[in-house]
Amino acid sequence: MDLVELLKAIKPLLKLMLELPVPFLLLGLFGVFFFKHWIGKLSIISSLALLYASSIPATIQWLGEKLETITPLTNEQLSDFKPPAILLLTGGNTGSNPELNGAARVNAATMQRASYAARLHRETGLPIIVTGGVVYKGQTHEARSVARWLLDVVGIQPIAIEDRATNTLENLQFSKPIIERLGYQRVVIVTHAYHMPRALQSAESAGVNAIGAPFGYLARYPFPNDHLPTWKAFVPESVHISSTDALLHEWIGQWWYQLSQ
């Protein structure tokens, strides 16, 4: 078993271990056990410092500026590129929802992507292709959940569903035959701004001609400015940890992409 296969096998465990603030808690716990040693004290201080850094807007701004390098889609780009379809990349779902009698539903990230794809569909009339499979054992096919949400909630029927992909590269690789079967030459990809660079890299690797329609920018302001005063950028709030986690997850995803290539 090579390194890539090993990492794929332990991917669920790695995701759990790297989910913020788990790494900081583990580092702090290590410090407690070795508190009498200088490395224990350093571990506790480091865990608190990292927890603080993950909960302030300044960190989100800095990470976002490094990752969110694709600008929003313009009418001029659409006019020049003339994509015949939208390719919607899913971002996860949640299972065992009591209010749905135990059925799965799309998670917040996927709902945001589906909502933006629906808006783009209404503005342009372009059909939607949804891609996303079963990422972790026991879950349902993400693309099917999204297609059901689009139809039931928004009243839009996707033109096609790809339900085998478990990562971004596979999203494009497995969607390519569907795109070609429909007679399309290019697509516009819908995903979060921090995820778009990797999505376009995957499209290039898979041989899919695509442009990006990124949204949900986390680095929203040129830091600092009137909207985000300098002092407030360093005030911690627990709500910011999820944004930092998403950005760090994407950094790891880009590293994984380079390794798999």
C-alpha cells in the first residue's frame, strides 16, 4: 500500500483529528500530561495561542486572501465563454435527521452552493448538472440529496446527476463523460470561493473546459478598512472558528491534490 492509498484509507480519521478545535485540544492535553516539563508548558501556551488565532477575523482574512484567488463571474465572461450548463459541486450532507424521519439532507455548505446555482440558473437559463457521491461510509449520495432539494424546494430539475465522486478531482473526472454525452463542450463550475482554485485545477486535469462562478468569499474586505476596524479584527469569537476550519481544510485539500497528482 503506497502513501496515497494509506491516506485514503485513514481519511475519515484524519478529518476527525483535524477538525477544529480538536488539534488544539489534543495539544493542550499533551501539555497537561507533561506539565512539569518545559515542553508541556509550551504545548499549553501554543494550544491557547492557536485557538485564539483561529477565532479572529484577521486570520480568516489572511487565509482567505491566499485561497480565494478567483474573481466573481461577470456577465462579460458568460457572454464570451457561452457555457451551456452549470456544474454544481456538492459539499457534504447530514444523515439521520429526525424531522425528515431519519432521511439525509444537504448540509449548510451544500445548500449555499445549490442556492447560488439555482440563482445562476434563473438568471441565465442554464441547466444544472450535480456531482457528488458517498464520501464516507453510511452516508447517502450527495448529488441525489441536492437534486431532491433543488426539485422540492426551488422547483428546478437537474438535467443530470453524477453520484460516484468522493473528492473534487473525481467530481470533474466522473462528470466529463456526462458532459460529453449531453453534447456540451464547456461548463461553469459553482462552488465556494476558497474551493474554486482546486476545482478549476481538477477541471484542467480531467480535460473539462470550465470557468468558475465562485461565491461566499470569506476574505470580504481589504484588511484593514472602515468595515473591519483594526481592533475588531483581533477580537475572538467562536463563530469564526468554522470559517478558519473551512479555509485550513482547503489548504490540506490542495496539498492532497498535489500529492495525488
